[in-house]
Amino acid sequence: MPIRMCVACREAKPKRELIRIVKNKEGVVSVDTTGKAQGRGAYLCPNVSCLEKAYKIKALNRALECEFTQDMLQEVKRVILRREIEK
Ligand SMILES: [Zn+2]
């Protein structure tokens, strides 16, 4: 089981328990729901507090080497909330 680290709390967890955010070759950042998207990836716990912490400390900017915008924050938040509903 591959283990990855959350960029916000730095806790290591099994890959499938984390959300992967990926930047593709064109520089477009999105949430990788398949876990197979090509590009530079960063992992995050599926909760809003880790997401907001990552945004505040700019951990995703560093991990993805790009500007992680407010729009992206909202998109990831939607994915997290959807996951919580489906649980
Ligand atoms: Zn975390």
C-alpha cells in the first residue's frame, strides 16, 4: 500500500485515503479523482481544515510550483464535501 504525506499536517497515510491534487503539463490544477492523472501531484487529507491550512501556509503553491488560487481552493473544498456526503 503506497503511503503519501499530507502537505498540510504532514501526516503519512495510505494514498487512497488522501486527495490528490495534480497540475498537468498545461499548468492546469485539478483534483485527481482517478489517482492516475499525469503531472505533478500533491496529497491532502480529505478535510477542510487541512485544505485551509495548506492554503494559508501556501503548501500547495510549493508542492505544485504554481499559484494555488481561491478558485482552486473552492473546487477542492467541493470535492471534500462531496466525499463526506458519500461516506
Ligand atoms: Zn492533513
